[in-house]
Amino acid sequence: MKQGLFITFEGGDGSGKSTQINRLGQYLQDAGYHVLLTREPGGTAISEQIRGILLDPENGEMAPMTECMLYAAARSQLVSQVIRPALEEGTIVICDRFLDSSIAYQAYGRGLGSAVEEINGYGIDGCMPDLTIYLRIDPKAGHSRISGRDQDRIESEPDAFHERVLQGYDSLYEKYPERILCLDAGQSIEKIAEIIREEVQERIRRRQP
């Protein structure tokens, strides 16, 4: 492909994103494609430093708008330094979270509304995913999956917050059904991986001359 393919994974905590990202990345690499795996917030030295601030449980006093702007800043650096250059080289970029996360967590979860998209518009500069895999999971089920590990500042928010996040993701899926593939995260790992592979193969075929 002369132009790369930008794939993002979204979903609540415990939805299995990391597992599916690694499976898809390995599958595409084995098929001979150039693949780049990255994450949000993070993916660059600057963005990883911002990640540390955002997720540190000690920063419980962080204001919602501060949180939103920090996510946008980390995203801007990742797009300009990593994602856009890779796509221009024909690489398949797979990112763990992107703009949809900010809309779900800050616009819905924090109640910041349309300000989130406006702020992030400057950071992404028109760089949007070609395909988003949304692994849908009930917040309580998701938290039961991660109960045995230390939880970061966002993961430790109350149930009501995560219910609003789920509502945000569902609203995004209803708004962008052509871009977002919604999958039940309660299915088997292999079944989810198979559906994702088929969808990605179809998207690649559309991009090839």
C-alpha cells in the first residue's frame, strides 16, 4: 500500500484490547506488512511522560479540563512524530486508544461535552482512524477482569463514571458505524481475533490498486 492504514482499538478497562492488538499485529507482520504498534497516551518520549502524570493515582485533584488538555497534548505529539510519518510510508499503524477515548472518557465520563472534540481537533490535525475496533464490555465485567492488579487513576473511578464512558462509546458507534466495528468482548479470544482479521483484510483490499 502506498498509503498506510490507521487502525485503533477502543473499549473500557478489561475489554481485552492489548491481547487483540498483539494478535492482529503479529498476523499482519507474518503476512508481510510493515506494522507499527503504539498506544495512548504515550508512544513518544514526551507523550509517555504525560501518560505518567495522567494515570498516577496520586494526582486525584486533577481538574477535568486539565486532564482533557493533557490527553490532547500527548495525542498531538504522537500524531506528528509517529502516526502521520508512518502512514505516509505505507505502514499499518495500530493504536491502543485514540480520539474516541477522549470523547468517551472526557466528553461523557467527565461531562465536558463538545469542548473535547474542539480541543483535540487541533492536535490530530485531520488524522482519523480508517477503522476502529470497539470491544464492548459491561464496566462491572471489565473491572472483574482487572481486579487482581494495581489500578491507575482512571481505572479506579467509580462505577457511575464508567457507565457514562460506556454510553459515550455506544453513542460513537451509532454515529460512525462505517468506521467503528463493535464486538462483544465476552466472546472467545479466538472468535474476536477471527472477526477482526476478516475486517482488516477487507479494508486492506479496498486500499490496494
